Amino acid sequence: MMRLFVASFLIFLSSNWLLCQKKNQHVYAFEDVSFANPDTIYALSLSKNKLTELPKELWKFKNLTELHLERNRLSSLPDSFDVFKNLEYLNLDRNDFEIVPLAISRLENLKKLVMSRNQINTISGNLFYCKKLEEIDFYDNPIGSVEPLIFEMKQLKKLDIQGIMLSTKMHTEVKTKLNWVKITMDPPCKCMD
């Protein structure tokens, strides 16, 4: 009985240690991992590189769970982006996206998506297919519509749509149809009615 208790306790400790390690993983700069074993890199940053497209070398890091692409000049993601099956966090803040790239809808483990400060005018229903997506940040985009499938995302916990001028009708619709979600948004503007 004592052995079983000790074994259970050790398993509990090791699993908690692994969880803590994953949450506190180091985010490497892309230029620092050119000679690293790609299978050992889980978090990578290509931020502030003025990228208009992703470097081909990125595709060798298939185990990524976190990818920072903020402050670039990206306007699309290639279809092959879905190679990052383990990706849980994707930051595309301050790029040139006008639409949510379709490739994101195939990221089956994505939990948090940051697309703030782009030029996105529609919250795409394609995000519905990210079955683990819990947080979406569309702060300061010119959002004019929300596709109906978004209202069926029962796993969604947080939605940031601050800095967006919404009509009274759209403001009410989002709050009502996503009533289980913590929504951060500005008051509606009657000027949009």
C-alpha cells in the first residue's frame, strides 16, 4: 500500500513538473536556433523582422507549441502552415492581415490566437474548426461583421474586440450569442446604427 502511495505521489510530482516546464518554456529567437535540433524547440519568435513571408527554414520546427510572428508585414499564411499541429499559441499582432488565414482553421491544438492591430474586417467562421481555441484577440481591427459559426464555439472563454466601433445591434448580438464568453469590448456607437 505504501509503495502504491509513493509511486502515485511521484507520478503526480513529475506530471506537475512537466506542466510547469511547458508553461515556462523558453521562447527562442529564430536566429539563435539555426544549429539546434529542431525537435527540441517548442517556442520560437520571428517578431520584428519585417517579414512579408515566412522563411522556409521555419518548417523544420514541427514541434512548436508557441509561435510569435508579431510586428512583421505578413498578409497571408501558406497552406502548409498546418504542419504545426502542436501549436497552442499564435501571435500575429501588428501585421497586414485583412482576413483570418484559412490555414489557421487547421491548427487543431490552437488555444490562443492574437490577431490584434491588423486590418481584419470579419471574424471568420473558419475559427470554429479550431476545436480547442479558448482565447481570441482581435483588438483594434476594423471588424464589421462576425460570421455565425463563431457563436457556436462553446469552448471559447475570452474574446477581445476592444478598439472596434460596433453598432448597437452588433454589440448586443455578440454579447447575447456569446454569453458564456468573457468579452472585452468598447461601448456601442449609435453612429454605426
